[in-house]
Amino acid sequence: MVDYHSAGQPHPYGGNGPGPNGDYMAQEDDWDRDLLLDPAWEKQQRKTFTAWCNSHLRKAGTQIENIDEDFRDGLKLMLLLEVISGERLPKPERGKMRVHKINNVNKALDFIASKGVKLVSIGAEEIVDGNAKMTLGMIWTIILRFAIQDISVEETSAKEGLLLWCQRKTAPYKNVNVQNFHISWKDGLAFNALIHRHRPELIEYDKLRKDDPVTNLNNAFEVAEKYLDIPKMLDAEDIVGTLRPDEKAIMTYVSCFYHAFSGAQKAETAANRICKVLAVNQENEQLMEDYERLASDLLAWIQRTIPWLEARDPQKTIPAMQQKLEDFREYRRVHKPPKVQEKCQLEINFNTLQTKLRLSGRPAFMPSEGRMVSDIGAGWQRLEQAEKGHEEWLLTELRRLERLDHLAEKFRQKASIHEGWTEGKEVALRDRDSGTASLAQVRALLRKHEAFESDLAAHQDRVEQIAAIAQELNELDYYDAPSVNARCQKICDQWDLLGSLTHSRREALEKTEKQLETIDELHLEYAKRAAPFNNWMESAMEDLQDMFIVHTIEEIQGLIAAHEQFKSTLPDADKEREAILGIQREAQRMAELHGIQLPASNPYTSVTAQVINSKWERVQQLVPQRDQALQEEQARQDSNERLRRQFGSQANRVGPWIQTKMEEIGRISIEMNGTLEDQLNHLKEYEENIVEYKPNLELLEQQHQLVQEALIFDNQHSNYTMEHLRVGWEQLLTTIARTINEVENQILTRDAKGISQEQMQEFRASFNHFDKDHGGALGPEEFKACLISLGYDVENDRQGDAEFQRIMAVVDPNGSGSVTFQAFIDFMSQETTDTDTAEQVINSFRVLAGDKNYITAAELRRELPAAQAEYCIARMAPYPGPDGVPGALDYKSFSTALYGESDL
């Protein structure tokens, strides 16, 4: 230390601590040598700066009286800088000449400049000349550098940090609103609030009045001087008597309060740390409650819906089953999509919660039994299986009912034709007319009976068809099966009776046949040819009126081809008809020629010419009707084919589009194009593009509905079904949402752990390099190779294997055998960054408690915000130690519980 006093007087104060280096903050104001200070401000600055300088110079056993005179020779200026910096300055010059003074002041100014201070318009000559404005500017620069620059509060420093400190400390006090360093201090309440916040026993704040600023200021200045060793730098009248107190004077005075209370800053830092930890814990608890509630609601909906989908309540009619199909479509269209969104959001919330828990060092969240993500996934899988089974059942039932309606109508038609044919046959077979008939009549009766037997044999197929249709209706559970069975049984019983009666009548006719010698050959020939022709016409009419059901173009074309083939036989049939009628005409001609009295009707057949002509006309009428029915069905099948092609074309576009988007999302998730924010924006734009594509899927749903309403069950124009496309669409939406969530979690990890973008890209590049199959996860050997590439010693020896197993336990706690990128990032962030620990929280509580092993509710309420304090009080257990006081709380067990640790 250089002696700046008179010769022979050693200086009692010394110091050699190093001063701060580096750039200095920009000065608050430039001191313009052409302007003059406001007289009131200059007076305040003189008092404040003089008192501030003396508060430091007294440590060296000296002081100043006139600030612009006592620094002119530079000696006390250099002494002041040595005291406040703790460093030695160059030896001063002892001469009394002006040049000696200038040299001393220049040494002081050079030392100030070496501390990163930019001196503007301040020269040694002006200080030596006693320029008050320049001298005050120089002292203000020194105050800024050594008293205010190093103030730091919540990432703000210097003036802003000092102002934020004042605002934090005075916030709870009424009538105090610190917004600046001039008029906010004019009523004196802010000075008193600062003292009361740190030393409440020194100030009776509630007795102060805002309308008495002089008393308030004097009280604060006197208490500060007496108890806090802060010299009185201003008079109350100086502040009250000016419209706007000098900002620099106030800042200088307030900085002395800050340094006097700097010890209390540790408690504030500790309180902030606790608030941060508690806020994280409260947010996580809310996320857990939200997850439990959403999971319960979704599982309850699944449990209510599955029984409805699994119910099998067959209906008797097609309209009733179509209503059930419409109900199922409404479920797919209206009720399920919101639940798909809820399921996706639930998984996103769960992943975000787990990421936040990992980042804050908390244990992983374990939902209550039955509400795990896997439980929801299993329930959702059961729901989709039930959906698939329900839709298949509905379509099967529709096919069954359609088949039943067709068979029932076919049964009624064939039964009516058969019953019409059998009408009167039983009476005819029971007739005993052969006893009184002539030989010719008996012979005619026998031939007629033979024709009947031929007709009966021809009807055997129809009876078997009726029985087969009835059996199939029973097997398909037709709702009116009892009436069908009764009618079928009646037909079969009657058929057996006709067979028995036919046999009996033949025996009776054959018994008298030997007595008959002549027979009308023409009538016989007519009967033999008319009967099969009549059967052919009846079969033709039956076929022309037969119901048909087809599902494809090929089937209807086959029916049309068969019908055309039938029409090609009509000319030959017409020739046969003319031939049969010619036999009848020839018999009549011969009878007239030979004078033979013919019976009124042909004795060998009941098929008259009128019957043949009538049935032939009926066949001629039915042919164009059949043509029209087949053409209408052809048009319907053409329409169905258009629907198939329309759906197939749209499905063949949507299906590959969904598959392509799934592959592109997978590619995006492993590439490193830009920052995480760029990737996130890219994914969100991608998500918007996917959502904009939804009208194409809705159009496909409309086309699919038209296909189902047309009862089209097969489509050879596409391998895609609506079910496959629905599942693919839902998977696409879920995949893009999950990928966005993963990137958001990576951003959350990066920001929480302080990882730079370059580090994140390096981690991603290392991970992708060893992810050979691009599956988004590394196997144990791939992960080991990745660690080795990053410099970890996990080679194949005992120590390396142990270290690798330790790391695997961190990144794969469930033992799944794979390491995801999120787990890899969490591990690397833990290795490269620092996080809050239970021990740090305990030390923070210890600071608030004044180094006691317990803390009281009053201390918590004083140091923490109200909500955080009550949160701690509600959860802290009573302190069990013998050194406690009534109401003491155990902050150690509370802190360890926050991190899931049983013991620190």
C-alpha cells in the first residue's frame, strides 16, 4: 500500500485481492461537459457521493470534505480505488506541481479503464482543475463499477438487477411500488420496507404514514446509520424538496442497503430453489390425476361398448338387420372417432409426464392397477376385435336373411304349382269307372292312367325340390319354419297317397285290359306326345317364372345365355305343337270319314288342344317378361360393378397414400434436418397435410356405404377393405401425434438440461449411425458400440462389463433389451448437465431454517410464497428429533420423498 498521507504517517489499511477483469457494462449516462447539472441533483450527488467515498476511506483512516477539491491531487482518489478494489496501484508522485497531480489522476483513471470501464469525456486535467461535473461523473462511474455492476438477481444484473431486488423485497408492503430510482423512493416507505424485510425488529412499519415522507426518510436513514453501518448520505429535505430526486444518488444509497443485506440473498436463493422444486411436483401431481381420470373414463367406455358389439340378436327381416348395420355405422362415424383422439391424447400426456419426471429426477409414474397404457391398449384391441366380429356377423346375417327370403318365395311358388297339379287327382284315382266302361273305354282309361303315371314321375323332382327347400329353410333357422314344415308334410303325405292310389288303379285297369282289343291309335299317339309336351310347357312356365338371385355380372350373363338358348328351342317346340294338334285333327277327319262317333274328349289324355294352345300362349307371354326381368337385373349388376370399380379406384389411391405417409414419418423421425424446432414445425405441417387428406377417406366411407346398401359383398378391383383403411388411417394419425410428442419431449429435455443444438445433433447422429435397421432403438451390442464411440470405457473386461451393466440399468430399467432415443438423450443429458437433487433441496431448507435440523410454519410462510408454503406445511411430518420445538417440521424426509428416496 502506498502512503498517500503526509510523510512519515504509515497507512493502516492494505489489501492485494485481485479485481474483476473483462468488459464492463455500458455506462448509465454520458457526462456531457457542455451541460450543467441540475442544482438540486448536484447537491444530492455531492452529499451521496461524499458519504459513499467516506464510507470506504474511513477504512484507511481518512476522509474527504469537498469532493471536487480533495481529489484534485489524485492521492485520495488512488487510495479510494485501492480500498474498494483490494489491489495496489502504481506509486503516486509526491510533487506539488500540476504535472504531478495530473500524473496521479491519470494513474487512477488508467486503473479504472483496466477494469473494463469506458470513460467518456473525463480527463485528468478537469479533475485537477476541480471541475465538479467531471468529478461527480468519475465518482459515479466508480460506484457503478464497484458497487452496482456485480449485483445479480434472477439472470438480471447491475441497475436492472438492483431494481428487481428492490421490487422482490418490497412486494408484500402496502403503499410501496418500486418502479424506478427517483420518485418511487420519495415518500421514504421503500427505504423502511427494505429494512423491515430483513430486520423487522428495527422498524415499526405499520405506524408509518405515506403522507409524512420527512419522518419516514429520517427514520430509515437514522436506523440504517445506527444499526446497519450505512452512513447518512442524504437529508430527507433534499429528497422531499425536489420534484424528482436524483437517480444516481438514490441508486448509490440503495446499493449500500443491498450490500448490507447481501447475506439474506442466500435465503432467497434457497427459497427460489424450493419453489421451483415444489412447482414441478405440483404440476406432476396434476398430470397424474388427469391421466387417472382420462384412463378411467376411456376404459369405462370400452367396457360399456364391447358387450354391445358382442351381442348377437338375430332379426327376422332384412330391414331390421339393415337398421342394426346403420346403428353400427353411426357408432363408427360418430361415437368412436372422439375416443380415438382421447386415447392418442392419453398416450401423449403419459409420455410427457414420464419425461418431466425423468428430467426432474423423480420416480417414474405408475398408474393404478388396470389403468396402465398397456391395459388401455389391450382393451382397445379387444374393442377392435369385437368391432370386426360384429360387422362380419351383421353381413352374414344379411346374406342369410336374403337367402331365406329367396328360398321361402321359391318354396311357396313350387308348392302352389304342385298343389294346383294335384288338385282332383285323388278323386280321379279313386273313381271305379272301369266296371261299366266299354272295351275301348277301359283301354282308354288304361292309357290315360299310363300317361298319368308318366306325369306323376315327372313331378317327382318337383316334390323332392320342395322337400329340399323346406329342409334348407329349417337349417337356416327361418322364422316361419313351422308353417313351411306343415305345408311340406301335407304335400309329402298327399304324394305318398297318390302313389298308392295310382298303383291300385293300374291293377284294376289291367284286370279288364284283356277284354279290350281295339284302341284308337291316333288318340293314343296324341296322348303320348301331348303329355310330355304339356310337361315341357309347364316346366318352361315354371322356369320362366322362377325367382333368381345373382351377385356378379358373370352370373346374370350366364342366366341370360341360358334364356337365349331356351328361346332358340321355341321354333322346334312350335313344330312339335303343330304336329300334336295335327294328330288330333287327323283323328277327327277319319271319324267323320268312316262315320265313327268319337267321345267328347280323348280317352287317353286330359290334355286337350285348347290346353296346349293356352299354355303355349302363356309361354309366349312369359318369354318377354323373363327378358325384361333379366335386363333389369343386368342393369342392377352393371350399377353394382360401377360401385365396385368406383370404390376400388378410390381405395387403391388412399391405401398406398397412407402406407407412403407412414414410411415418410418413419424416415423423418430418424433424419436430422435442421433444429428440433424445425423438425417439430415440419412434423406439424405434415400433420396438417394428413388432416387435409381426410375428405378422401370420408368420400371412401360414402362409397363404401353405397356398396353395402347395394348388398355387394366381394370386390375384385381392390385388395383394400374399408376396415384395413380405417385401421391404417387411425394408425397414421396416432403415429404422427406420437412422433410430434417425441420431438417435443426432446426439446423439453434439451431446454431443461441445457443441451445445445449441436450436442443434440451429435447425439442424434451417433444414435442413427448405430441404429442399422432404423427401428428407433438400439440393441445392447449396438448401444455398447455407440458408448465406445463417445469415449466410454465399456470394453469386454470385468470393469468395462460392470460399467456397461450399470448404464444399461439406467437406460433400460425394465430389461426390455433395447434403448430408445429418448432414454439415450436422458442418459447423455444426465452425464453432461447438472440437476436439482434431494441433497440440494435439503441444504436450501437448512438455509431458510437458520442451520437448524427442522423448520417452523412461520419460517416457511415468511420465506416462501403463500401457495408454496401451505403446500409444504400440509405435507411435512412433525420433526422427531429431541432438539425440536412445538410445531417443528421435518424438511429432510419431505425433500427425500420428493425424489422418491427413502434415505439421502
